[in-house]
Amino acid sequence: MYIYLFETLLYLSFAVTGGYILLLFIPERSKPQLNIPLDLFQYGLLAIPVFSFMSILRTSFILREFAETMPYYELLLIVLKDYKYGNAWIWILIGGTSIYAVTQLFQKKILRFKWPLAIIWVLTVLAHGWASHPAGFSSWGFVYQSVHVGAVSVWLGVLILVAWYTRGALNWRPFVRWYTPLAIGSMVLILAAGLAMMYILVDGYIRSWGINYGEALLLKHLVFIPLLLLAFMNGFLSKVTGHGTDERKLIWWLRAETVIAAAILAITAYMGMQEPPHEGEFEDPAPSLLFTWLHGDAPLLSMRWHWNLPSLGLIVVGVAALSLLMASYKNNRRGPFIWLAAIAVLCPFAGLLLAVY
């Protein structure tokens, strides 16, 4: 259970550090008046190697089951020396501590070092991508994972810092003038890299819904829909609803966007610890507890469509809830928005799972 939390915090650390570095390149007149503690950035830098190390510890404990007489530190050295993510972690440690050292030594002159900081951070993301699941299945997987993590970090990192650390004028119009194209570009990269990784890792999207990985992937895609809608409303609809001039309202909606994005990161962290349904691994699949609960004991997962009234009803309810989100946003109805967003995700999720077996 803890490993999922650590993976989520790892992605958040990438986001906070990436967003902080990007904001160093933006003139003060084009961004909100932020009060971001340097400590937050530095803790994020140190958190990246710390939380990355949890996977190495986990692998070492697994190896100990097969080599009980071997000292634990030797198993740890084997993982660091012979496993790809062990090698990658060494580079991540070097990158994170290097940036930390620069910020510690030159706190008041950090703007002068923004390019070295950015380059080292990108190298850290590449090291993470090199040791990822997709990289183990395809040589292109390294590129897709790196692009995916980098794009998420840049878009979400800026959003988190603006939503939670604005302490003065929001400067909304000059901010969205550059952030909206950045967010759109990041979303395109996230979607493209995500679909490419799904093609590598998942041997049959619908067929995967009977196991943990596939169900998490479906849930992630469904959560992404209200996130995209809220991002659109914050970026464009806020200009016509008055939220762009009411900073207190807009800040709340920006924070809501970060919470939904954090939920997606948590689902992604969970997926990273599951075995992806790749190639022949579907020959004799074990249904998940959720799928078994919904369908009973299913010895074979043919995973064909079997539409029924409950599944169709749940999907219709979810679509109806999704269609009401924009009205809730326009009227600044926060409570209904939260409930409608939850219904828009969970009802179609249950409906789709009920429709296949």
C-alpha cells in the first residue's frame, strides 16, 4: 500500500520541481504574484531520489525470498548494479543532489542558473523514463514515458504552484496568454505518449478490463474527461463567466483541477505496480476482485460486449452528470460540481465493467 503513496508523491515531486524551474523563465509581469518557499523546491528535489528508491527497496525484499542467507546490503547492491532502474536511480540521485547543491549555494542568484537547472531536471526525467515499464517492452517506450512524465510535470507543476502559492494579484490575462498554449501542447503530448504506451503495454484495451491494470487504466481515462473539461473552463470559459476577474473563485477552481490531476497521478502510481497485460500474458488471466464481485466466478474472460439495462442506465447517468458540470461551473456551484464529477466517472466505470464479461 505504501508503495502507491510513494509513487504518487514521486510524480508530484517531478511536477513541483518542473513547474518551479519553468516559472524562473517567465517574467514577473506575466505570472501571478507567487510566494513559493525555496524549501518546497529543495524538498521536492530530494524527494525524487528518496521516493524513487522505494522501488529498489521493494525489489530487494522480493529477492530476499530467493536468497535468504545473503546479507541484505548485498541484495541492494545487486539491484543497484544489475537492474536497469537501479542504474537509473544512481543518475536520479546525482541529478537531484546536483540541483539541490546549486540552489543551496546560490539561493539569491538562482535565476542565473535556470538553464543548468532545467537541463539537469530534464536528464532526471529521462533517467526515470529509461527505467520505466514501457522502456522494458520497447525501445520507444523510454521516449514515450519521458515525454509523458515531462509534459505532465510542466503543465501540472505550474498549475499547482499558481493555485496554492499565489499571494497577490493573479495577473490572469497575461498568465493565460502563455499558459494556455503550454497547457494545450502538454495535453497533446500527454495524450499521444499515453496512447503510444497503451499500444506497447496493453494487448487488447477492452480485454484488459477484467484485471487490475486494465480497470485502473479505464478509470484513469474516465477521470481524465472531467479534468479536460475543467481545464477548458478555467482557460477559456473563465473569460466570459467573470471568474477571471473574481480571483477568489478562480483560485478555488484551479485548486479543484489540481486535486483531480492528483487523483490521476495516484491511479498511475497504482498501475505502475501492476503487471501490464502484454502479449501472451492474457492466456490464463486472473480476474480482479472487483470484476469477480460484479460478475461472480468467471473462469474464462472472453470480454465481449453483453449490454444490459443496469450497464446502459449507469452510463446514461454518468453522461448526464458530465453534461451538467459546465452549468455548475458557470454558477459557481462547488458542492454539486464535486458530486457530479464523481458520478460522471464512477457510473460509466461500473456500467462499462458490467457490460463486458
